[in-house]
Amino acid sequence: MSEDEQDLSREMIVHSDNDATYTLWDRLGPEKIQKFLDRAGMKNTTLDEAGFMGLTQVTARDQAKLLELLTGDDNSVLDADERSYILDLMHDVQKDQRWGTPAGAPSDAAVQVKNGWLQRSESGLKNPWDRGDWKVNSMSAFTNHAYDYGLVVLTENNRVPESESPDVGWDYGMATIEGVAKAVHHNLYPDQTPVAAGSPGRT
């Protein structure tokens, strides 16, 4: 990648900069993005027909496939340097966005995380169950000290009660994900000291 594309990639992953994301999205175009999805075996990921990145439809299984691709040793889609580059960006995600699936992870694990959140429009809705509520998602890869696993939790319809702040729905989605994450990590490693949400968790 060019130096400019590397800067945009860092802004996209580390700081969740949508402008940087759309710049890269437009440079690649849907054909190249779809080619990657096909090679990665992400058969249940559908790009938005109108070209809106944030309205891509994805399943937890497909995101888990992506994590396996990033942490494995299969060079058919991405080589070792490319995988390491992406994981390094996910490891560097800014502190206030390290919530979600890292919650409760072993404190000596290296945590690579990427989260996503979107509040749906309150007008022109076709689905009566989608009334300005939040979709909140989180995915992480856990490595280092023999850890080698990933966790993906996707949520939707996180409600914003009438007259309440929109943050209520976002907070509910985040809390739901962290509750699931803590249970999973504890079940896998009950004797390990958990890392608090927001901590990089890398030694």
C-alpha cells in the first residue's frame, strides 16, 4: 500500500474514522471487495447495493472466518506480513473503543479488537421493529501465551425508549456484548485473571 493508504487504514481501524473508510472503500470498489469476501469464504456477507459501507450485511460466522484467516497460517488469501499488519492495527485500537468482546479476557492475552455501531433511522422505516434503535457489534482475536481463539458478538434492536437519550440503546448493546464475553472467557479460562474492558491486554 502507498503511504497515504497506510495512513487511511490506521485511521479506519484504530480510530474508526468513517471518512477514511469510505475513501478506501471507493478506491477499491465493490468488485475487489467482493473478490476478497469470496476468497475468504465469507459467503453470507452481502454488500449494500447502494454502496453504503455501514449497511453491509454480515453474520457472526463470517466474521469468525475472518478472525481465523487473520490468526492462522494459511497464505492463500493473505500472507504473514499482511495478517500481522492487520492484527497490529486491531491491537492499537484507541482505548475508548476497546469495549465489547475483550471484557473479561485473560490479562496476559494479546487482544486485537474491532467494534462497530450504527443507529438506525427513525423515519422511512420498512421494518416496524427497527425504530431508531442500535446495532452494536464486536469482534476480537486473543493470542499470545498459547491463546488462540476469537469471539464475535453481534446485536441489533437495542431499544431507545421514548424520551430517553440515544446513548441508552448504545449502552445496552455494549453491556449485552460484554456480559456474553465475560461468560465465554470465564468458561474457557476460569483460573485466569480477567482484563478490564478498555485495557489493551498485551504483554
